[in-house]
Amino acid sequence: MLAVAAALTAALAQSTTSAAFTARTSDTANQLTAKASFCTPGSVDLVVAADTAVYQAQPTTSFGTQAYLGTASGGTENGHTFLRFSVATRAPLPRHCTVTSAVLTVQATNPVAGRTLEVHRADRAWTTALTWNTPGRPQPTGTPATTASRSTAGPQTWDVTTLTQELYTGPDHGFLLKDAPDGTTVYQLWASLESASPPRLAITWG
């Protein structure tokens, strides 16, 4: 049995792939089994690293240092919020692990009930000096995570597991939060990094 265990240890040391194996001897009480994955499960709760908002009605104004973010839709009154967590740098995945859950939480301070709120990936890099008129302003990309807006102030959450997996794959330009347009002009406000309740991203891996 010791010889079998030694051989298995040597084989593992020479290989970086995940595999399942079972070693048996003629004695059924002596057998060695390895897990199919060598990932150590874990989790992290990240506070947003940078955020800002842009508004079509205030096309040259930067809101990167404000205590509130915003979304808006309708006519010429659109507004988008940008959130960056820099996941690969601030919470690198352990080897052989994948994201199993990711929940984005943003504190709604002035919600409007009955709206569909979308979280997309932003398609290019941005800074907190971003304005609506910034050339090459980031646009939403990919399939969004959606949720219904709250009727009262409190934490608004989205399941962003797939989006976060994509951020780890890269490129990671963060999230773009917007209201799904339906022809009605609606403004909603969210607490920013500068507030007492900044946006957070809870990631679990396994």
C-alpha cells in the first residue's frame, strides 16, 4: 500500500490537471481516493473599486466623486451607472476553481417600483472623469442580468454569476447598470463608493 501511495504522489507532482482516481489493494480496507477537483472552495465580498454615472441631460458633467449614482431612461433623459471591482486583481481565483455564485448589491436610495433594472458588462475602459459626451463612452455588452426595481429604499441585488465569470475571463471593464427603456422618463438613485453603503460584489468559488 505504501508503494502505491508513493507512486500516486509522484504522479500528482508531475501533473497539473485535475483528475479522479482510486487505488485499491487486495485488502478492501486499504484504498486511496482523490477528489475530482483540487479547488479549495472560498468566497470574498468586494467593495466597489471605482464608480460613476453619466447623464444625457448633463452631457459634459462628471459625477465620479458624488455620493449618489443614478440611472434614467426615456427620450433624451437617459443615464447609466458604471461599477468596477477589478475582480482578477483584487480576488484572484485559486487554481482549478471557477465562480459558482456572484451577487451584486447596490443600495437603492430613491427607487421607482415597476421597472426592470439591467446589469451589463461595460465594453471598454473608463475612468471616473467619464461624461455622457466622452468620446468612445462605454456601451453595454453581452446578455444582462435583470431584476425588478424596489418600491422602497434598500439593497437592490442581481445574480451576476455569468457576468462575473466573463469578467475573470477578460477583458474586465466592470459593470454598466441601466434601466430597461420603455418610453417613460424615470430617474433612480443609488449609493456610491463615497457613501456609507457602497456597492458590493459577493463572489463564491468552488
